[in-house]
Amino acid sequence: MMLSSEYFGEEPGSELDTGEVFIVDENNIIQSVFGAAWAKDANGMSVPTHYKVVDNTLIQVVNFTENTAFPVIADPDWVAIGACSAALTWFVGSNLFVAAKIIKVRKYIKALGGFKETAKLIAGATSWEEKLRVGGSALRSLAAEITGVTGLYACNKFIKK
């Protein structure tokens, strides 16, 4: 289990850190993802929060203040997002592609809400029209970058619907 920033060698909170936590196998291949941490107080206001991993245990830290209305809801969103997310993560984490291309793809994935949300957008939309409506220019640009990359077949089959 590791923070997305660790997985990609970034500083936590950096421009390309998605805030997600990855569950990886013995080969460092992502098997599932916890979406970015979130917390809301009793008034529906966002409360600053983040994850940390200690001894392979996920801990969500909630930074409440004297102005925070209790109770606070903080519910990590875990999902085994399957082949598309794993393929996206492999693409971004590998050194097989030009660095500029990987940086572009990482920015699009961050703009779409992280690996989990990007995979859900790609897999969940039933047509190109819906993909463009739901994902907008970031999804369009991501599709342009990854279409044709053999390792991303799991995503390409959804993109080409």
C-alpha cells in the first residue's frame, strides 16, 4: 500500500499528486485504489484531510479546527477499478514513454479526479458523445495521448466505443 506521490516519486501535494492510495502486488502493480481523501462537517463544509500509510495500514488524518461542526464524515472510497486503471497507472509509472507524454497524461488524469475517476469515466461512458460531455477536454486530450499505446488496450477498448 502506498500514496500516489510515493508511487510516482513526487512530493505529497505536488502538482501531479492525485491524493490517492494504491494497493500494489509483489510486482508493484496496482490492484486497487482508495480515492483521494475527503471529509465534510455537519454543515457540509469541507474539512482538510489527507492519508498516510504506516506499516501497510491506511490512516486518514482529519485536520479539524474550533470552527468545525461535528460530526465529521470521512469515508475513504475504495474500489478495485480493474484493468483500465491499472493500465493507466502502468503507463504513467513506466519509463517506456517520452517524459513529456507521461507528464501530459498525468496532468489530464489529475484534472479528471485521479486514476479511479478517470477509469470510471472511460469505462462508464457508453458513447464518444457521452465521454466528451462527461469528461470534457481533459478526457479528450487523455484519449488522444493514449490511443494506440498497446499496453493501454484495456482503456482503448472503452475509448473506441
